[in-house]
Amino acid sequence: METIEVSRSEGVVTITFNRPEKKNAVNSVMWDELRVAFREVYDTEADRVLVLTGAGGAFCSGADLTAEREGPAVGTLASMRHVADVILMLHRMPKPTIAKVDGVAAGVGCNMALGCDLIVAGETARFSEIFAKRGLSLDGGGSWILPRLIGLHKAKELAFFADVISAQEAERIGIVNHVVPDADLDKFVDEWAARLTQMPPIAISMTKTLLNNSLMVSMDQALEDESRTQTVNFGTKDTAEAMRAFVTKTTPTYEGR
């Protein structure tokens, strides 16, 4: 890979934006490489958790609007649909995802972080829906994610003014799960990711889908969806293993079956 690094360790896949000279701004090559990497994680049974992060003291400063591009020109409908496809792959990832945010997360970089299931930020991290200051409207799923995270009026405030907010403010308004000292960021995320690898993959995947869909369905439909997914769980070896471990007071081992 030219613009990202992909590493694997004990069920945890870490994808690192790797253009530190540009604060990891996304160019067309990175979008292509993210598409490939996300697809591989999606399809690889041994991959239990995805961690998204950036190299060189930044998460991702947004789209690289100055880069020379191959393929569809920047700002065309074709290029934006290409971006949307990659964002949807992250959203639909059936495995838990963690954004490990060090430094700046702006524009589409901010929204890729918000598109993860969990967000952990270093104390000096910064977030911005910078689009309006570039003469642009939201993209990267921000118009869908932000109101669901923080409410419509607060979402409009962040989008209209395009201010940079601190990690502490992001945690206060509900964007970030945890803020930790910069020196502890890797350790904290490693521990969370390790814990997630020990959870039952099928149950976690279906729980993620239920929660992602929760604001778009009625209570009746949510209960019906819960009934169906729970029926699937009761037919898995993992649920039988969880019940066995509960009775015998031992640690369960889940295989995703």
C-alpha cells in the first residue's frame, strides 16, 4: 500500500492513514486502498476488530484538495460516489470498529472517525467539520451521523461555523467515548480492542446492526428484528459456549459459529 499501512495482531486489524507530510489528507489513491483494505477485513473471518488511526501525530486532515488525481476529477458526481462507497463499507463493517484519534480529525477525516463504532481520543486531539470554511457542504456521512450523535441543533452549529473543537469538548457533547492522555492512547485502545476480540462475533455483529438501524425503525420493527437475531444466536455454537462457560465458571472461547 502506498498511502495506508495495514497490520494484524491476534484478531485486531489496524489501518493507519500514512501521509504524515499532508497530515494524512485523503487522496484518490488512499480512497482506492481503503476500499481494498475494508473489503479484506470484511471478508476475513480471523479479523475480529478494526482500529482506524493516523501516522505522524494526526488522524486525518480531510480530503487532499490540492492533489493531482487519476480517474474521476475531484468534485464530480463520480468521484463523490466513489468516496461514498468507501464510507458505506466502513459503516457496514460487520465487526466492531474503533477510531484512535491523535491530533487533527477534520472534514471527511472527522466523519470517518465518527463513522466508527467507538472513538478514543488523545487529550490534544482536535475535531472539525471544516467543510463550510472551504466553501463545501458536509460529506463522508456527516449529515447522517452528526444529528444522531449530538442532536440536530448542535450538529448545525458544528457544520455552520466549522469551528475546531477540543477532544474534551467532543467528549462533553457526545462525539467521543473517552479522552485519555496522549501517552496512554495506544495502551487504552489496545486493551479495548483485545476485549472486543474475546466477545462473540455473531452476537456483536447483529447488535451493531440493530443499533445502527434503531433510529430508522419503529418499536414494533425493532422488537421483531431483535427476535430474529436472538433466534439466530440461540442456534450458534458461540451461545452454547457462553452458556457452558457461565455454568462452569470458566472463560468462553468464541469461534464466530
